[in-house]
Amino acid sequence: NLKPITKGKIKIGKSNSSLSIEVKDKKDCLQYHGLLIKNVKIKPSPKNIQDKLISCGLRPINNIVDITNFVMLEYGQPMHAFDYAKISGHKIVVRRATKNEKIDTLDDKTRKLNESILVIADKEKPLAIAGIKGGEDAGIDKETKDIVLESANFNSSLIYKTSKLLNLATDASLRFSHDLSPELTKEAIQRAAELIVKYASGKISGNIIEGVQNKFKPTIILLNLEKIYR
């Protein structure tokens, strides 16, 4: 018997007085959910989460990063967390990069971008290469107090092409390249928020912001159990 998925109870809204989200490229960003969580305590994650990450080949970093990776393993939905204080104007913008724009990524490398690459940015600079790698400018560190949790869905072929162009393959890019269901974003962010409240003492601030109001029809796949048993 399959274990039922516990549905989250956090409400979905279109805005939050402390955070705004603008998706400029809705063909390449099919869904974007963001949530502000305040007063988190950065520390090592519990041993049971660390053990599961290690058993899947992932290195524990801290409770916030570990929870985003843990939920990625549970749901197949890559996630990311930004330091809220480091987001200029407290606004997230999903857009194409500009010519010769650069980003310092979390693997200590500076990467040159171009107009074919989708980025998560604030009013001034890129914060992450969408669907692939976060940047240092809004990274989580031991001084982080408030975070913005991101759960999004991106055009699979764009992520694949960007990954090849930058010669940068990550757990997130491999998953997005295989075309994930946009319906996963909402369930994953609710699950991650629940764990952050539990293991990082975070306080949910406002609703989950839905940056793209797309409605998706679920794909129904018929499964012949007799053939499986045979």
C-alpha cells in the first residue's frame, strides 16, 4: 500500500507585503511558488535527515539546505532557498540574463551568462541560474535569519541546453531536463515549509506566493496490474 501524501495547510496567494515575485518569461517558467519564512535558526540538520542524504550521495550542509535537498529526494522537485536580507528590493524577478551578465555560483566559480539563459534575479543582479545552480550573493550562511523558499518549474529543453552550454550538471538540472509536473511545486514547498518550521524553528510569513497562475490538467496513465503481476 502506498503511503498517503499529507497535504500542506499553508494558503496560496498572489502577494505578500514583504515579498513580491515577477515572472517575465512565462514560457520558460511554467510555475513559481515562493514563501517567506522568518526567524530561522541555522544549524546542522537532524541525524535522520543527514543519514538519508548521505545514503543518496548528497553532502549535508545545514538544516535549510538539507531540507530542500531532502524534499527534492521525496518529491523529485528541486528547491532552493535565498537569504531574504540579501534580495535587493525584496523582489524576485524571473527573466532572461543580459549579454555579458555574470554570476558567482555556489561552487566558487564565476560564470558568464547570455540572453539564452534564464535566471532568478532581484532588482539589481542574478541570484541563481534557473533550475541549475544558486548564486553566492543570496546564499544561506550562519548569519541568515529570514529565508525565501523557492519551488518552481522550468522549460525542460531550456534547462538541458543551458546545462550543456555552461558545462554544469546538477541534481536539479538533471531532474528539470526530464520534464517535471508543474503540480509538484505547490506540494513540495508546503512539505519543505513544514520541515523548516519543525527543524529550524521558522515562522511562516504570509501566504505562499504564486508567481504564475497556470492551470494544468493532470495526465492519466492506465496501468495494467495483471501484466505487472505476471
